[in-house]
Amino acid sequence: MRGRSAEPVAGEAAALRASAAREHSNRILSLNRIRSLALSSWVDVAWVVFIGLNLLAMRVFPAWQTVPFLIIWVSLTAIYGFRLWRLGSTLATVAVVTLATGGLIGWQVLRGQQDGDYLAEVPLLAMMFVIMVWHARRRQSAMAEMKRISEHNLLLLDQQRQFLQDVSHELGTPITIALGHAELIEHATTDQAIAEDARVAVDELLRMRRLANRLLLLAATDGPDFLRSAPVDVAELMVETLHRWSQTPRRWSLGTLAEVSMPADADRLMLALDALIENAVDHTGSDDRIELSATAGGDKVILAVSDSGSGIAAADLSRIFGRFSRIDAGRSREIGGFGLGLAVVKAIAEAHHGSVQVRSTVGKGSVFELMLPTSPAAADTARQSLERRAVPR
């Protein structure tokens, strides 16, 4: 009997210990919540104490109460700028401050210690504060909307970049396979008609491969590995570029070649120069002149490609560096252009913290200039200048 009666007693003791442990745990959690709330709201608590002291000063020194009265409203404006309470909390706070200050001043007016006109300042200050809150919340909503739109645009740009990369990669393999078969047919057939058709297919496939490569390059311009900078001999770069194009029937020449070295990605610069020369070849005849030159001045190098071709109308100069921009759509299709070459030039120039510009006269030719910094310090200066121009004022 004793053994059986001891079991309920032990169970009750264990339950009491568990209940006490739960109460102790709940007490600790409550203390932690209070401590966290006090730490997160210590500014608000300090402000409430500050308001109380100023209300006391208004009561004790009625002759000087204007100073603590105005300090209360100024401090409310200042703390709202830092805290940005929710609308309900803000209106409740304004109501409490209005009633506290207005009640104290009203009591003094009733006792003849203040003029009645002084009491009118309380609702006026409250109204001014509410208007300020309204403008602040409008601005906050506008900033939130701008942030949402900016994040959405960044997402769209990332999706567009990824799409261009995927398309370019997916097109690369079938284009290469089709190009190999077309070239094989062109060289193996004895039928001239079939050979001519094969040459047309090869030309179109080469155009498609060039398009895929340029789309891939444009999609990678914002990547951290887009450039691989190393010292580049400018004169050597221009001579090598001219040598690669010299088999094309034009009157080629070299202008001034500055003996200067600069940090740059030689492969990317070659692509930019090739795009400029390709544009010049497309808009010149076999008897026209194309000249390459490089000059140095101050902290920059200017790589120029000039021609004596058809030129560009002044109204079209502002849009020729846009993607898929073609001034004469019919002529661009005839010469095989996609409108991406000059966009590639601009992207490579800006990746080097440089720029590209053009001067052109219809019927007399064009001059395209790549302006690039000659040192890392100059590149930083050029980058900051570009960022300042990009920020809307």
C-alpha cells in the first residue's frame, strides 16, 4: 500500500517541478522581450522623458514657456525624421502632444497667466506637423515605387542578358555544323549552280555566326570577366589591324601612330576596330580611302578610323550607336549589316571607361574615334565622369 501511495505523490511533485520550470521559462522570455523592446525603443523612451521635462518646465516657468513649448514640437519633428512611425502611431503621438501642450496652455489661459491668442499656436503647429508627415509618407511611397521599378528593370535586364547568352550558345553549334556542310558542298560539287547556291548559304551562315557572336559579346559587357587588361602597344595594334584588312580592295593608309602603351584588353579592342573598319568598308567603294591612326594627348589615346565614303546625315548621328540601329535599312540588308557593330564598339569603349564619337559629312566620309584612358588613374577619372553624366539631375 505504501509503494502504491508513493507513486501519485511522486507524480504530483514532478508535475509541480515541470510547472515551475515552465513559469520560470515564461518569466525569462517575458524579461527578454521587455529588454529587447527597451533596447529597440530607448530613443522613444528618452524622447518621452524629454517631453515630460519640457512640460514640467512649461508648468514651473510660465513666463518662459514658449521655449520648452517650441522645443517639444521641434523634437517631435526631429524624432519622426529618424523613426518614421506608422500612421496610427504618428497620429496618436500628435494627438497626445497637442492635448498635453494645449491643455497646459489652456489651463494657464483660464487662470489669466497667458493670452488666449497663444493657445491658437497649438493647433497650427499640429497642422503643420501633420502636413509634413503627409509629404514625408508621399515621398516614402514614391521611393518605394522607384525601388520596385528599379528592381523589376534589373530583373528584366538580367533575363534579357541570360536570354541573349542562351540563344547565342544554342545557335553556335547548329550554325557551325551547317556552315561546315555548306562549305563542303561548295568545294566538292562540279555543278556551278549548286556551288553558287552553296556560296550564298555560306555567306548567310557566316552572317548568322557573326550575329550570334556579337549578341553574346553584348550580353557579357556587364560581367566582371568581360575585360582582361594588359599593357597594349597602340602602334603595334593599329599596324596589325591594318594588315588583317589590307586584302580588302580599298585605298588603305596609316596616319599618325603614337608610340604609347596603355592598359586594355587587346582582343576586345581588335573587335571594336574591326567593327569600325567593317562599317567603313560597307560604306565605301574600292577607290575610296580608309585611314587608321592613333594619337595621344593628356591622359587619353584616340584610335581613329576615317573614310571618304558616303557619310552620315547629322540627324542620324545621335542614334547610330544603338543596338540594331540601321540608318539606311535597305542598304544595310544589301551589305549584310545587323546594326550591332557600332553598339559593340560603344560597349567595348565604355567597358574601358572610354567613349566613342563620330564626325561625318554626307558625301565626304566619316571619322570614328575611340577615346581611351592611358592609365588606371585616368580610367578612374573617366569612370567617375561617366557616372556623373549618367545620374539624372
